[in-house]
Amino acid sequence: MSGNTWSIRDEKDREGTWRRRQLVDAARTVFERKGYGPATVSDITKEAGVSRPTFYVYFASKEDVFSVIAEEVRDAFRDAQRFNDLDPDDVDAVLTVTVESTFQLAIDHIALISILDHQALSDPEIRALCTSIRTRGIQRTTRYLEGQVDKGVLELSVEPHALAMMGSSMNERYAALVVFGEIDRETAIDHMMQVWAAVTDRPQLATMRADTVSQQRQN
């Protein structure tokens, strides 16, 4: 096969990847604006500026692209709890960065998560994705806390799973308050870190922030 043929194929592959991304982004915009039920493939193609046949090159249905978006949200929350560059035994740093990163995701995805929750009532596949978005994060936090307790790095008077559930619930509730303008982001983080400081008996957590952790690592 000639080099020119490979170049053409690569160009088409790049175009296909870009077009698929364009449709996913357009679909998310439509779902957040109209909700899942009222949204149509025509709405999505209009938002993306493409034809209906183009949509069906990449997705079989509205349900198909919605599942892709839901999976992206799930993966984003999973990735927010991966900190390979942090010392896992530095509990203060890990908790601080985790709280802020997952909280920002809760804010960014609040509209879509609300739609997912509603759709989950009637769609078993979406229900499974919604469950995994929350439970996997809770499970990872639980395992982390349990591991630090087992190593003697952390002492807790509360069950690790209960703390993980608390953290997840605070994220969602405070995210809604921020989005609805009832509280600003920094105050919400202040409140959550104060709670984590109290329940872990680590008062220094109350004033720690992710940017401070980053600066300390660079010095």
C-alpha cells in the first residue's frame, strides 16, 4: 500500500474521530437543554450542523449516543480519583485533591447527572451506569481509607464506607448549591474540608487546598 493511501486513510480516520466528537458534544448540549425524552436525533443533527444520515454513520440511535455520554461521565469520575503522582500515604494531600477534583466534576456534570437519574428509572442500562458513577467512587474512597487505617497512617472512629458515602453526598449537595447560586465554590470547599478535618481528626485538612498541595510538590 502506498504512502499516499495511508495518508488518505489517516486523514479520514481523524475526520471520523472529530465528527463523532462533534455529535457527542452536540447531543450533550441538546440533552441538557431539552431533557432526554423530548430530545430527538433531528435536534442533535441540527445542533451539530450535520445531516441525519451522518448521525447514523456513528450512532444507531439517540439511546446509543446518550449511553456514550453517560460512559464519559462515569470515566471522568473514575479518572478524578487517580493520582499516580501523589504519595498514597500523604492522606492530607490525597483527600484534599480528591475532594476538589470530584467536586468540580459534580458541578460540571450536574445537569447531565440529573437527566441520567431520571432516565435510570426506566432504562436498566442507564441505571447501571448511574449506579457505577456513584458506587465505584465510593468503593475507591472506602478502599483507600481502609488501606490507610490498616497501615496505621490514619485513625478513624467512623466506618470508612460511611465516610465515603458522606463525601459523595456532600459533593452532590454542595454542587447543586453552587450551580443554583446559593453558595460560592470556595465556601463550599471550605465547608467540606472542615467536615473531613473533623471526621478524620486531622484539623490541618480544614485549611488545605489542591493548589497548595501542587505548590508544595513543586518546591
